[in-house]
Amino acid sequence: MDNTNGARQAGHPQDVRPNKRRRKPRSILYRNSESMALLLVGSFLIAVSFNLFFLPNKIASGGVSGISVIVNSLTGIKPAYTQWTLNIPLFIAGIAVFGSRFGIKTAVGSIVLPLFVLLTAHWAPPTHNPLLAAIYGGLGVGLGLGLVFRGQASTGGLDAAAQIVHRYTGLRLGLAVATLDGLVILSAGILIAPENALYALIGLFVTSKTIDVVQTGLQTSKAAFIVTTQPERVSQAVLIDLDRGLTKLQGEGGFTGEQRPVLMTVVGQNEVTRLKLLVQDADPGAFVIITNAAEVLGEGFHEPQLPGGRKAK
């Protein structure tokens, strides 16, 4: 790291003031309470989105909830009963295979989510347009799942089945989840209607993107890699004029074999133009690569947090 005097190196852990007051770690009880609150709120949002958008339009976007939509459309059985019937055995199987790692929060999620589905079953859907239902249902379910994941919890369901498949077949976990969801959507296309399966794919896509937003936030930072023959001038411009930290990497020209320093820095989206102007002024011949950084953790950006406000170690 370049520790140029007089420059505040935002984004670097060594720039910690001695008198900076740190928050005291919160109690285990408080952290568990916050995690449980996120699980409950997230489960409620999932249940409401399911009843308002997915179920009335027969959109089975994967998982146990998707199976319950198919069963409801064929037999009229309430989705909550189907979800309990599947969640509880899957949770027991997960405990048998993986032991205590499934934990109390997964048990709570497996029971509470169908309960919320049952309690909100009478709520009137705001739309019977399947496209709107797929989009807004996906947003709601994604937001709920994002909160559940932030609480380091799970709603059980086919996630347990996917982990068991991964354990005994060696299939990648992400592929196992996608395969099981795909089978549910395919079944909906055969047993309900092909069009419903297409809407389910839209809902699943929106859900996954919403989870990403909840997990990483809306702010997008930019990572810049600068190959320059004037490393000191560019460093001074970034450290002092832009007030951002940087890291010096060693690079080698692929054609010439010459050693060239590569400067790496991370800036906010609104600082990109100023960074380019400063680099151009310091070294007009600099080679600059700017790429998206979905999430940046550390001093000057977001500090990693665990439930309850604890800083991740």
C-alpha cells in the first residue's frame, strides 16, 4: 500500500484514527433476536407475495411453493398444507444427513412460512395479469428471501433436497438447486399450461436479481486498474486530489517484457469522470481499465456487518 503523507487513504484499513469510537459488540441474544426478526419479516413478505401474485395466477416458480401451486390447481388442497407436508420431512432428512448445521432457524422457517401463507390466504390479489404477477411476485419473494439470507437463516424446502443431492452425487449445489426448480417449472408447464411455465421463469429471474440487490445493495462502485509509466504522479493524483486509496501491483508487458506498475483503486460511481481526468493529466499515455464492483467492503466504503451490527472478522 502507498502511504503518502498528507493523504487520507479512504478504503484502507490502516487509516483508522486512534480516537475513533467503535461500537461495542452486541449480545448473542440481541443478534439472535435480530436474525429471527429478519426471518419472520422475510417469511411474511414471501407468503404475501405468493398469495397475492403467484397462487392466483398459477405461477409455480420453483421450490416447495411451486409444487404447492401445482397441487392446488389439480386437487384444490390449500398450499400451506402441501408446504408443511413437504417441508417437515425435508428438514428431518437434512438433520439426518447434515446434523445440527440445519439449526433452529431452518426449522422455524419451514414451519412459519406455510403458517403465514395460511393466514394471508384470504387476501385479494391486486392483478390477474400473469406478467405483472410474475414481476411483482418475483420482487416480493426476492425481497423476502434476501432478508431471510441476511439473517443467516433459511425457509427450508427444496434447498434441503438440493444439499442432499449435492452431498451424494457431487453435483454442484447451484446446479442442484436450478435442476430441482427447473423440474418444478417443467411440471407446471405440463400439468397446468406451457404459458404458466414461461411466466414462472420470469418470476424466478426477478427473484434472483432482487436477492442480489438486497444482499449487495443498490450502490455500485467502480474498480480502476491503471497501467502507467508515471506511477508517482498518478498515485499523488489519486491519493491527494481524489482522496482515495490505492494499491500498487506488479505487471509485465506481454510483448515487451518490461516491468510496469499497475495501480488499483476503487471509487464511487460519481468519481469516475474526475478519476479519468486526473489520470489523463498526470500521464496522457496511461492505460486505464474501469469495471463494476458490485460490493466493496472496508474503511471508506461499507464495513462488513453480521446480524446485530457485529463487524465481520
